[in-house]
Amino acid sequence: MSSSDQPASPSRTTMIDGMTFEVLIDEQELAARVREIGQQISRDYDGLKPAIVAVLKGSFVFLADLVRSIDIECTVDFLVVSSYGDDTKSSGVVQISSDLTTPVEGRHVILIEDIVDTGLTMSYLLKNLESRSPASVKVCTLLEKPARLKVEVPVHYKGFTIDDHFVVGYGLDYAQTMRNLPFIGYKVG
Ligand code: 5GP
């Protein structure tokens, strides 16, 4: 299993719709790393037909790129989870507002998350999924923010480690906006 850890490149700024963003990870860096993770998953799960379970909403862009880099048979399902409301601080309360449509019993599950921040969401979801008797469960996250980790979470595939910023773009939101930005960054003005 790979959990390779790529530090983000030196920062840059960009203006979008009158707002200034510090770009932490640009489109090319995202595409290259996501492709590598997809290839790694394809090697690790060859012949196992993994059940890919994406945690919405934040992982939807990552998922769409990731699954197109996976060249083995797999299924895709979704869990809709809310832990933040419209704020930038975790409430610590995890709620599944929409559950899987197919059982994962006996399946090799790969849980796809946008970011492991405090780890509370992943820790809750791991326990929840393990109670459904899968053959295995592994975690794949695009980002990890170690500075804020409260609960240790076993991460098997990781895109990037970032510093303690509230980041947006590539699926991640600020009050449901900014998910459409093609890079990962944070607002500076
Ligand atoms: P955790 O439970 O690990 O604290 O947080 C998990 C969820 O909080 C993530 O799936 C994500 O939706 C949200 N979150 C945590 N950090 C950030 C961030 O920097 N930006 C955004 N947009 N969401 C975040």
C-alpha cells in the first residue's frame, strides 16, 4: 500500500471574481498526484473489484478524476455526511444524511474523502462501515491537515499534506461556494 506524502509547492496567488486566493496545489499538480493514486489503487486491488465509497459533498471532484485513473473493475457509491454546517469550524458531530445504496458486506471498501482535518469524520465512518462486515476498509484522502488532528486515522492513500488553512476548491467549499475552483487554495482578500 502507498501513502506517499507530497508537500505542496511554494505558494502563488490568483484573482477570481474579485477575490484573491493563495494557490496551494494547482491543476497540474492535482492531476499528476491523483493519477498516481489511481494507478496505485489499480495495482493494489487487481482482481478484488473494490467498492469505492465517496464521502460527499467535498470529494466529488477528486472522485471523478480518481476513478478515471483506476483501470480495474470497481463499483462506486456515495455517503452524504455533514459535520460543519456552513461554518469553517468542525461541530464534531457527524451525521449521515444519505446512506449507501448497496451493501458492502464482504467487499473491499475504499473510503474516498476530500480532507482529514480533525479526523472525527473518518474515525466515525470507519467504525460505521466496519460494522457492516466488509472484507476490508482502507482510507484514501486527497488532503491531510496534521496540525488539527484530534483522532488518529489510518490513511492508506494520501494526495497532499497541507498546513493549517481553511482551503477551498477542487470540490471543497466555503459555505457551499467555491467548490468549482480548479485548484486547492485559501482566500487572502
Ligand atoms: P474532520 O472531521 O476531519 O475534522 O473534517 C472532515 C470534513 O470537514 C471534511 O470532509 C471537509 O468537508 C471539512 N473540512 C475540514 N477542513 C476543511 C477545509 O480546510 N476546507 C473545507 N472546505 N472543508 C474542510
